[in-house]
Amino acid sequence: MANERLPGIDPDAPPSGEGCAECLAGDGPGWWFHLRRCAQCGRIGCCDTSPAQHATRHAREAGHPFLSSFEPGEDWFWNIETGEFYEGPALHPPQSHPVQQPVPGPQGAVPANWQDQLH
């Protein structure tokens, strides 16, 4: 499927930033474990292992079925409706958060007991 155009994936939508938009805006605890990118609109959110799980919430509320990884070296797509992985097109750069950005992040916002707060 890598060369097929999939409904719900817009390769031209740039990422909304370098971190979870909601966490950075003060919604939830303010930190994430890993980042996900909405493949339709580019919104960056935190993964389902993160305390706030903003990426999947956005995808469901917006009706945008595909999330992609926003982690360095990862290039998969996940369909939240079917629960399946897909191959897809290269998305508008950047493909991930900056390599120097810590995981979990953002720097200075991650509590000492972060592992106890993962889902």
C-alpha cells in the first residue's frame, strides 16, 4: 500500500510542532512518553502510553483515522478504526521530533516517577 493514496492521509500537511500540542498548552500533566502525528492534519499528540493520550483522542474526535509515529527512525501508520498497521507515503517534513529532544519529554516537565504514570 506504500504507493496508494489512502483516504485520511495527507502527505502535504505539516506537523503542528515538535511536541504534543495539548500537553504544551497545559492540558493534562504536560509531558509525554512518545509522540504521534495525525496523518490527515499534522497535529502532534502524545501516544496511548502517555498519561493524557492526546493523539488518539484527537483522531477520534476529528474523524481522522490514521496516526503515524513522530519518533526518529520510525515510519509506520496506525489506523485507529481497524487497529492495523499500514505503509503510507512520506509525510511533509520533519518526519519526527528533533533527535536531541528527550524521551520522555519535554525536558524539565517529566516527573521523577514518570514510569509509574504510563498506561
